[in-house]
Amino acid sequence: MKLYWCPKTRAIRALWMLEETGVPYDRVRIDIRDPAAKTDAAFRAVSPMGKVPALEDGSTRLWDSGAICAYLADQYPEAGLAPSIGSPDRGAYLQWLLYTNSVIEPAMGEKFSNAPASAAAHGWGSFELMLGVLREGLSRGPWILGERFSAADVLLGTSCHFMRQFKILENEPGLSDYSDRCMARPALQRAMALEFL
């Protein structure tokens, strides 16, 4: 398995997820900020949009952090990062697994651009609605599925960390505590150490 990645990008999600699975993989660093690096033919075969993370696993190619996390959780069930099909928690898991890319990131874009909120018109609702739903979802804690850590926490945990890092998440003890729990995971610590090797 091969992960195309770049430091200080969403690729940390895939790197963390791979560390959680414990399966062997190779890292290929691509400086996506350098236009020349994006012309690498092997990279573009895996990531037609020239974005990271991108994962190649045999003939499988994925270039979205959410899709990569979903794939790895299902492909390597022994890691226990997803409820099995038929499990009562599977629906909630899938909903939260997609929440980062479909709700949190567009809501963050709204917040950064000072765009007017329009919960009725925007599929993500609004930044405040996104936070309220996430707060409620985490109330079962310590993880989004209660006692069970999953791939959904990889995505949600990095989102909470990014919101804190960009200073758009303030005075949120529940979400900050959740972010701290995620940051303390050994697999994430290993992934963060790899960012600068």
C-alpha cells in the first residue's frame, strides 16, 4: 500500500488512519504547493485532481480523506475501526464518518469567508448548527460512538483540532476535550512524528 502525502495538509487523516490499522504501507511525499511536483505521473494516476492524501492499494486508488478512512476501516476489519455491516451502530458510524467532508468543512468555509449563514439553503446548515449537532453527538462520549473509537473519530478529531488551530473553535470544553483525547492517541502521535521525517 502506498500513501501520497504532504505535511500540514488533510493527509494527516490518512496517515493517522494507517497508523491505527497497523498495516504496512509506504509513504511518498508530494509537495502539492510545488506545481512541478503535481506532474508526477505515478501520483496523478492515483490522484487525478493532484490532491493529497491519495492511497494506492493494489488496483484500488482513492484520493479523498473520508473515502480513504472508510476504505481502510472496511478493508482491514481486524483493526476494529468500523462497526460491521448489520451492526446497530453502523448507520450512526456512516453518518459521522461523512460529517467532516459534507458538513464540517463547508461550515468552516462559511465561517472563514464570513458568508451569510443560511441553514435552509446550505446542505451543511450553518457553522453554529454544525457545532451544535457535533456537541450533541459527542455527548455519549468519549468517542462519537460512545465507548468505541472508530474511523469517524479520525476525521472528526482532526476537524476539531484544525478548528482549534485556526482559532474558530473557542470556549468549547466538550469539543476541546474530545480533540485532546484524539491528539493523545498513540497512532496519531506516530503519524504526527512522521509528518516531519
